[in-house]
Amino acid sequence: MGAGWRRAVALTAVGLVLAGCGQAAKSSGGGDAIGKLEIMAPADPGGGWDQTARAMSAAVSGAKLAGSVQVSNVGGAGGTVGLQKLANEKSTSYLMITGLVMVGAVETNASTARLEDTTPIARLTAEDEVLVVPADSPYKSVDDLLAAIAEKGKGVSITGGSAGGTDHILAGLLLKAKDIAPDKLNYVPYSGGGESLAALLGKKVDAGISGIGEYREQIKAGKLRALGTSGPNQDPTLKVPTFKELNLGVELTNWRGVVAPGGITPEAKDRLTKLVTDMHASPQWKEELTKKGWTDTFLTGSEFSTFLNKEIGRIRPALQNIGLVK
């Protein structure tokens, strides 16, 4: 091999090394750290989990934090069908929306896939619940509705998300506040907020419970009447009393967050946590929070893991108290 050929080979090798270094530096930055991010909403389109997944997608894409973002829906059984899919997922660039609804559904569905087996990434938002009736309903107040349930039992129906979820728990707590037997509750579950809304507007049910964001527009349009909300303070856009203000002693806030498949490497977890942290800091995410009326409750790392374990520990007794699990 001649000296000129050897020099050309050496220069080519140096160029490849430098190109590789440049690519490595590029891939360690925010935008290209994750080429394709997948976000699963473990519910049908239209509900709070679906809205959260799509808000995340819009913010991540807008802030150019990943090469591409794909959102999928896996509905059923309060999110436990999606949770089972996550248990078999091998991708290290995969997130699933979760929340208080799923914590309860795992118990009521006796799910073999559990949140303890996932990799916690971040808590994102919290949202108050709202109890509504169709605009022309004879029930003008929470007391009216609960009195009718006490008298007619299952002749009065309340719709909401999946069995054992936040909406179902809130319905049980409202009955308990008036010493109404839990077996009088006729709860009609749907896997997505869009379906429960259709049931309400179609007069197939008497009342509905969901996150405020899912019913807000229909309340503002005068198609639904809000009777009360579940948070510590009144929602400024609805201006209806809280259940605490109505002397029911009921307060419940629905939180949502994201988890990754269990067993991913610490490096993969750190990469996903950084992406979600960068998303949270972006103007695009702040715009989504304002648009949806969600409360920012961002939490990552060991603090989120501790919070999640506490939620898992407190929900089963709550479900037992209102007769949803034995």
C-alpha cells in the first residue's frame, strides 16, 4: 500500500470518527435524544387520558423534543387492558398515561398487571371532578339527585369512566355522605369520556361524573347543568359549589401522570424523565395546561414513586368502604 493511499485511509477514518462524535453530540441534545416517542392512552378517544396523551404529543412536537410522536388508544377495564400491553412492551421510548382511575381499576378488576411493575416517570396534572345532569333534568341540586337515589335506588343512573375509577369512587362517596346504601348505586361505566357525554346528551342516564375538562364545553353551552365539584375550591370558570361547601364532606382530585415499561435501564428512565421535564418547562405545555384548565402538579423521580405507592396503598381501603371491592 503506497503512502498516498495510507494517508487517504487515515483521513477517512478521522472523518468518520469526527462525524460520529458530532452525531453523538447531536443525539445527546434535547431534540434528537429520542427519535420516535410512543404515548399510549389506555382508554378510548375523548376522555381525560386521551386528552393528556394528545396534549403531550402537541407539546413534545412543538418543542422539538423528539423526532416524531405517535399516540395510540388501548381502551378497556379502567386502563388495565393498556397496563397489560405495557407489561409486554420492550421499547425504551414508550410512555403510558396513568392516574387515580387506574389505581382503582387495578383493584376492582383484580388485574394481574399492576402499577408497581411499571417504571414511574412523572405526575403531570390534577383535575377536579364535576357532577352534572342534562339541562332539562328535574334534579336541580346534589340533594335532589341523592334524595331520588335514596328513594328509587337503581332507578336513577349515574354514568362516568370505568368501574372502580375516580368517577365511580366519587359517586360512592356522595352516597355514603348521605348514608345511602352502596347497593343502591346504579353506575354505568364507559371507557372514554366521549361515550359518557353521549349517554348524557342522549338522555340514556340521569347524571354523570367526570373531570371538569371533559364536560366544560357542554356546561358552558347550556346542554349540561353542573351540580357540584369535588376540589378544595370552586372552579373559576363554572362557579358552582364544591361538595365541601354543600356540607357533604367529600373532596377528591383526579391526578394524571406517565409511566414507562418496567425493567428499562436507568439510562432509558433518565432519558424519558428528561424529555418529560423539558416538555413541562416548554411554552407549548404551559399553553396546553391553560387551554385544558388543568392544575400543574409536576413531580418526578423518587418523589413521584413515593406518591404513587401511597396512592396504591390508600385506594383499596377506600374502595372497600364504599362497597366496590371486598
